[in-house]
Amino acid sequence: MSLTTYFESPKSYWLRWIGVLPLSIVVYIITSPIVKIILEFGMFWIPESIFNFIKMYLISFVAGMSSGQAYLMTGSMLAPKYKSLCALILTILMVLSIGVVITSGYENNEYNPWTENIGLLIGLILRYLIIRLENSEELI
């Protein structure tokens, strides 16, 4: 069985739908720390006083934005149909989880969760708009 016929089979269709949310969450969890590590190692030459500010705001913003985009991109790529609707549902789920995190009083001394969540929201909105434009033939 070739790969293209496997992806068109009913078994693959349901497996892809089942994997949308779990794999999107896994990619979201993995992306943020990886981006933070890459950016921190890339900024080793910046003085410590400036680096603390950059680490607190810029790195957390970029990490949030990239993890939000990776989350939605994974979900929409796995969804066999209705990619825009799937991206909208994933966006709503992430916004609800951000609300829970913010209202629970999560504190982190190393990174600013507010800037990471703002970056995450911006990344989600931008990626949703891109997915919506790419799949404009869908009803929603």
C-alpha cells in the first residue's frame, strides 16, 4: 500500500482526526522551550542588564508567538477536511486555556507570562488568518 492510498483510506481519515488535538498540544509544549533556548544562545553577546530585559519580554513574546503558530499549523495540517473550522476550534480552545492560566495567577520569575500570552494570541490570530486564506473554498 502506497503512502497516498493510505492517507486516503477511512482508517487514516479517523486516525488523523483523533490526532489533531493531542499532536497540536505536544507541538505547542515542545516549541516554546526550543525557541527560548535558541534565542538565549543566540544572544550570548548582549550585556547582562540588557539581556534580562530582552529575556523577560522579547524572548517570551517570540516564543509564545511561534508556539501558537506551530500549534495551529499542526492541527490544520493533520485535519483531513474542514481545516479552517479545525483551526477556529483549536484557537478557541487555546484562548480558553490562556484565560485559565491568567486567572490562576501563574507566576514565573524568569519569563513574563503576560508577554508570552500576548505573543501567543497574536500568533494564533495571524496563523488562523493565513489558514483561512489558504482554505478560502471551505464554507467556514
